[in-house]
Amino acid sequence: MTTYAIGDLQGCAHEAQLLLDRIALVAGDDARILFVGDLINRGPESLMALRRMKALNESSGGRVDALLGNHDLHLIAVAGGAQRLSRSDTLDEILNAPDRDALIAWLRARPLAMFVDNHLLVHAGVAPQWDAAQTMALAGEVERALQGDDWLAFLSEMYGNQPDRWDERLTGIERLRCIVNALTRMRLCAPDGAMDFKHKETDTGPTGSDLLPWFDLPARRTQDVTVVFGHWSALGVVQRPNLIGLDSGCVWGGKLTAVCLDDRTLIQVDCPEYREHGGKKG
């Protein structure tokens, strides 16, 4: 089965359909299609994007699926009363929809990581101390918390920047928060793997700092697999032997990008009608 991964959608449902149509022309209707998270928010059609994704996932038997990104988790937290809307959110239509509860339940059941044909898919990044197997196991810990009876209690404590570095001795909510932050928020890290959350809109650390993109840390234990990620629109599309970055800034007037994991070919659609607004990128 041909497999495509698609970058951050962020409520751009029209572009998503154009891209899916182009994939179907190239690969037929039975390609496996995996979105790397942030299906919703900031863009104009978050409700439509979420409804279509849920319908595609269910009608395809899981052949079409999506990871959870930070914006998707934010929606779940807002819907559960654990977080407030921000001024740049475009989530009201989902929150007021008659099928809101079913949409949120479907989102809660989505994974935070996938391992497909020696490709490790995450939304943001992988802590340098983790190999692929540990990444999948730790993602599973968060998935069980999201799907368990105490999911609202988990969400109420999910937010925060500490601990900022993985330690095997972490337990409880601090352990889960560190996993969530690595998989859905991380961009830059100190050489020891400590995550930095201050710098969002650049592709490198500030001049004079020792911050590096998480994937450039020399001790990263996932260098033996190809990590596929989104979340970082300032990077644009990245293709290295063991790395694929897919956030090409659709919601900011860029492109929506799909990559065929079998041969690295790209399919893109332009998103010219979207422009940066008053909210910060994130």
C-alpha cells in the first residue's frame, strides 16, 4: 500500500480536499494517508476539516488517520473545560456543533505517534533520549490517559513547561506532561535535551545561544529511522535521509504538503487566500 503523510492542516478543509484529490489521481483510492496533527484551529473551516477527517477515518477502516497535535489537544481541553479559548482560536463552530461530543470523542482516540515502514510519525518532535520503540510506548501512556475515565483530570494538569527535559524517573502528571510537550510542542532544545518553548517563529535558535533544532542534537537515538513531523512552519519542507518535515505553512498563505513515504515525491497545493493574522504562530 502506498503511504502518504500530510502536514499541518489547521482548518484548511478546502485545500485538504484538493490535496486528497491529487493523491487519488496519482495513487488511486486505496493509498494510506496519515496526517501529522493540527487538523484544526487558526484556519477558516475547522469544523468541516474535523468532520471530513472523522468520516474518512471511519469509512476507510483506518487507512486514513491522523495524529494529535497541540491544536487538537487544545480543542479537547477547551471542550472539557480544562482550558480557555484564546483570541486567535477558530474553534467556536466546533464547540457549538450538534455533533461536538462525537467529534471530541474521536479526537481523544487518535494516537500521538505512529510507526509505519520504518517511519516514525509525530506532530512536533522526539526527545533525544528516546528510540522509536520507547517513543511509541510513551505515546501510548498519554493515549491511555486521554481515553481513560480520568481524562478531564489529566487535561486540567497537562499544561506547563516543566519538566523541560526527559528523565526516566519522572512519574505521574510530570511524566505525561513531558511526553506531551516533546511530541506536540518541541522545536528547539539545549544540547542536554532541555526543551525551549520561547522561540516559535524562527528556524534556528537566537544568535549566541546554544539552542538547536531537536533533530540536530548529536545524541538523538532516532537517527536509525526516518522521523516525519510537522508543527514548525518556519522550517518549511525538510527532507533528509532520516528526517521529513511537512509544515509548509498552509494557514499562513503557504502550501499544504503531502509526501509519499515510499519514494519521497511531494504533492502540494497552494493556499494563497490565508494570511497571518493577529495571533501568534504556534
